[in-house]
Amino acid sequence: MPGAGRLLPALYHIRPRGVDAPASGPYPATMAVGLPLGLSIVIATVIGMEALAWAVHRHVMHGWGWRWHRSHHEPRHCLFEKNDLYALVFAGISLLFFTLLARLWAPFWWVGAAMLVYGFLYTILHDGLVHGRLGFRAKPGNAYLKRLVQAHRLHHAVRDREGAVSFGFLYAPPVRNLRHQLRRQKAGSSSRRKPGSMNTDRAGSAPGVFMDPGSSPG
């Protein structure tokens, strides 16, 4: 099995089934499609991955897969959390596109590459910029990054499975809309709350709400 330093070169030289290798050496899988089409596949797949990630986050992680994802909405006491298992699942799927599926149809190699790109962006923006898990907490320097960070912090203003907002990782709705959505949901839950139960006007001041240390909803 190739070592970590030889993994990507090994994936690069996968030969699609039915394509003869040239006499000069192994056949790069990327040559079966061509760079312009390959890059188009990467861009389209990254966009599709964001839509898929939104759906998985909304309906799986905050649905029947909450058992893993719950750890991400609670204070973290160690380097890893159970939610990281989702990253391993997607990494395995990406590797599947690079290897077995690329042998069946060459464009699948580029799909695997796009999943790798999306995973890299997710790691830098979500784990690094938003949650500070990579050893840095940079202040967002442009409107896009500011909105992304604020939206995800609003997502974490709700600790429970239900009631969260903003499920994307590379795209975030306008922060004002998300605040309004949280207020509407809070007003609805307050009207159903029993007399004498706790009510709050600020995310993070009642049990069940968690914010990253040093962060604020907006």
C-alpha cells in the first residue's frame, strides 16, 4: 500500500478500465478526460457538494444521525469529537471515487478530486476559521468570511437537534434573515412554554445553548 507521500501520485496514475496504458509508462487518469472538462467537473461537483452537505447537515446530522453530531454542539474537552466520524465517511467516499469508480468511468476521478477540494475548504473555513481547531483564530477579513462565521455561530446558538439555522458550510444566508428566523422560533417556543419556566432574550444565557469561547452571535 502506498505511503502517505505517495498516495496522490498513485491515485493520479489510476488507469480507467478499457484504456490501454502507453508504452512510456502508466496512464494518468486525468488524461482520459482532459484538463478543461476535468476542472469543470471539479467546480460543478464542489457546488453540488455544498448542496449535499446542507442536506446531510439538516436532515441527517440534525436528524437520525444526531448521536454523532451532538458532540459538535457541546463544549469540546479533547482534540477530537464523535462528529469527526462524518469527515472519515466522506473521506472514504472520496477515496472510492479515486480508485474503484475511476476505473469504471474516468470522470469519476475528478469527482473524487472535487470532494478532496471541498474537504480542504471545509477544514480551513469550518474547523479552522470558525472553531479554531487548527491552532489559529484569524479575524475574518472580508464580507463573505464575516457572514460565514456569523451564520455558523448563529447555528451554534442552538444546542439541541431542532431549531438550528444555517446548515451550509461554504455558503451562508444573510445574517439578518437568520436572526429573524431564530427570533420567530424563540417566540413560538416561548408561547408553548409552561408558566414559570425560564425565558431568555440572549442566546447563550440559558441551558441548552452553547457558543464557542470568545465568540458572539453577530
